[in-house]
Amino acid sequence: MKKIGLNARKANSRLARATTDEKNTALQVIAKNIDKDIKKILNENKRDIELARSNNKSKAIIDRLTLNENSIKNISISINNIISLADPIGKTLNSWERPNGLLINRVSIPIGVIGIIYESRPNVTADAACLCLKSGNASILRSGSDSFHSSLAIYQSIRTALEKTNLDANSIQFVPMTDREAVGMMLSGLDSNIDVIVPRGGKSLVSRVEKEAKVSVFGHLEGICHIYINDSANLENAINISANAKMRRPSICGAAETLLIDKSIAKKFLPKILEKLDQLGCEIRGDKTVKDIFQKTKSVKESDWSTEYLDAIISVKIVNNIDEAIIHIEKYGTGHTEAIISENPESNEYFLKNIGSSIILVNASTQFADGGEFGFGAEIGISTGRLHARGPIGLEQLTTFKYIVHGNGQIRP
């Protein structure tokens, strides 16, 4: 592990100075190599899926773990999208002249070495590695045991490609073990050779990272996302957005876990919304007032409001007004993603102003909480922190800056 850290720091010194053409050429070679290795990657993915089933892993984990030919092609498409994006390094972010004639420029630079610790999403291997490379950051990837064989196969394809370029092949490294001790060593910073840790996984992983990390962390603990249906909402929008936000992919962090609806429209809207969700296989949980409107409702517990189901389950609450919805979100939300369905501009602005989550949508599904959907090419994760990166972490969020000051002989009195 120490050698991995030293190799990453050395590789970063070269990568930080790489030209846009050098980085894009390397990414092109990586994308082509992943396409070439589809069968190998799928064979390794089958091993992971078989192990997951034999270990009685949940449907949500198996869903996140599963790759197919189309999803691997989508990895290559994401890499090509990253290639098409502007290089975030070396940009003048701001400049100004002081009264004494000093010209000050704020210029973007790479962060350094990024450690990514992830669990059951093998596609994170390519997304994270390629975003780091394009932004001039060396990366150290540590996959969980569930996706180890798939992730390793993707990494081997990346490594083979990098060795054909003039960049240091150690610009992207993979921890070749699933030992939890390796996580602890990464969280310690590998003798100051890791600058930022990005966790991608469940609550237990992220809790450990946030508790033990000796370096900065970009990430989110849970994605308890809310849909609030305002009394001005369009019924068709309310039905379609609610169904998509919950059931398109229930296992992702942007899936809605709680539906809040104004009391004045509950009797008209809820039967149709909940019927649609029920038809799609979603379990409805709510109190007596919700059950009186939709009989298939199961009783909600206090703990449900703070549970990230990552499954086909949704908690439903009838609120008196927008303020009560906001209070509920403030109490139980995790700062990830919230949506308002409303045709009232004043209500929309009020919701946007009073909700502090990293992503807020108006009349759109929470499932858009994704770097690719934001036009970032891909994402390394989603951060709910208040400092630096928030929301989907793409190229620009993987940069910091330095000040360059030009003078003509000034001295400070």
C-alpha cells in the first residue's frame, strides 16, 4: 500500500503537467481497450454475480453489480463524453489588478492524488479513473469484495491501455486486495500521498470513511430524497415524476424515498399516484390518513422517514402546506436531492430558497441526480458536504486553484 501511494504521487507529478492532447489520447486508448475486452469483463462480472447470489446479497446490490454488453459500451461512451469536455486545468478563474499595480490571477490546478473507495458498482472503476485522469489527478481505486473481479477486469483493461501511452501507467492504480485493512491505510492518507478520499457505497462504508479519514472527504452518507407535490401541481406530472423518481432504478442514491403531498389535493392525486406505484411493484407506507385514501398502504414507522430503502418502497405523508413539507425535509433529509412538483412560480422559488440540499429539482425526477445527466460526462460521486464540491462531482469539482501574481518591482512597505 505504501508503494502504491508513492507511485501515485510520482505519477501525479507527470500527469499534472500533461497536455490536453496527451490526456485525451490516453482516454481514447482506454475507451477502445474496454470495448475490446467486453467478453473478458462480462465473464468476470458473472463470477461476482454468482458469488453475490450464493452469499444471499440483496436485489439492490445485485442490480448495482450487474453489467451487460450495453452497460460496458456505455462506459466507453462516458469516456468519450469526458474527452469532449473542456480541460478544467490551467483556466484563469478570475483576475484583478491591485492599486499598487500587482496583477493577481486565480488559476485552476489538479488536487493531486484521489483515493476512491467503492462497493458494488464496477462501472465506478472507469468513471472515477477517467475523470481523475482528465482533471490531472492520479487515482487509487479500492473496490469492494462484491464487485472485485469485475472492477479488476476493467482496471486491467485501463492499465494495458495506459502502458501504450506516454503517461505514467501508475496514474491509475488498483488495490489488489479486499482486506478491510487496506481501507484503513487509505484513510490514513498513505503517508500524505492521498489528498482526497471519495467513498461510493452504503451507509456503513461512508460512516467509517467520515469517522476515520485523516484527509478530506467528498461524499454523502445517505440519499434520503424527497418529492413534494404542491397544491398547484399538474396531476399527470405528479404521477409520472413520482413513478420515475421511485421506480426507474430504486437502488440508486437519487431514488425518491419519501413522497410529501399537500392536504388540499391528497384525495384527488394520491389514489392515481399510488395506484401507479403499486402497479410498478412499489410498497406504499403511510399513516391512517394515507391508508384511508389508498387501502393497500402499509403502516409507516417513525424510522421509515429516515430510512434509505434502496428498494421498491416509498413512505408517503400528507402535509398541510409547503412550510410543513420543508420542515419534514429539514428534519429527515440528508442534503442529497429534493424535488418539488408545482405550477406556481412563487412556491417554486420559496422551496428553492428554503431547501439547502445539494440538488433541488422543479418538475423533474430525482433520478436526474447524476453527473452524466448534468453534462459532466460522468461522475466520481455525489457530495452533500458544504465545502468545495457539492452535488455530482465531475471534472471541475476535482480541481483546486493557485494564485499567480505578476509585478514589476513592487515591494511591501
